[in-house]
Amino acid sequence: MKRIEFLVGVFVVVGIAAMAYISIKLGDVRVFGQSGYVIFAEFDSVSGLREGADVEIAGVVVGRVEEIRLKDYVSTVKMRIASDVKIPEDSTASIRTRGIIGDKFIEIIPGGSERFLKAGDTIVDTESSINIEELVRKYIFSLEKGDSSTGQGVLER
């Protein structure tokens, strides 16, 4: 009887440990501290970008967005970059979208400088996210407004 209770206890402990391991791996949670270094970028708009989003160089994930804050009416993005990745100080950070309506991520386009960003530095050259709704609204408005040379509207009402 005690042997069966012992085996059931071991089974339960192993099951809980397996569930915890899977949860940590699937959630991409760092348990024993963060590796890499932190840099910042300031954008006019980070619409759709979320904490935990990928940071990529040439299509390869090199980091994650850790925090997004508003500072002096500018969005400041805190990124943790892998310690083996060196980013030239004249690099450009752009907010991109996977596909037409996919997830947003930050793409870093390396510059040509021989000096590299250090922990705590800020990427100065940035491109904010493109607001698809605003582009569609402008396109539709221009169609309704019509061709200015003929004075004719393109869309009929």
C-alpha cells in the first residue's frame, strides 16, 4: 500500500514538473535572469507593436521588445539584444508588419559605422509603423475627390 502511494506521489511530482517546464518554454519566460544588453529607440508612433515582439536583423531574431513607454509625447521602446550581436551606432530601427495584417516587429538595418551601440544607448534614426487604416482612408478620399485636372469625380454616388 505504501509503495503505491509513493509511486503515485512521484508520478504527480514529475507531472507538475513537466507542466512547469512546458509552460516556461512555450511562454518564452526567462527564469534565471536576462541575457544580452538593452538599447532604446524612440518612435513617433508604435501603433500595434507589443511588448515581447521580435527584434530582427536581416530576418533573423536578435532580440525582443521588453517595454514600451511614453516619454515627452514620444514612444520609447526598450529592446534586449543578444550579447553576441553588435549593432552599428548609425543603424536604423523600423516597425514592420508580417504580411498585410500580421504581427508587428522591429527591424534593425545596420549602418556602416565602425562604432557600436553599448548598453543603454539609443537608436536615433527610426521609422514609425505605417497605419494601414489611414492609408486606405487617404486613398478612398482621393478617389472620391477625383482627378483635379478634369474636375470629375472618379467614384459615382
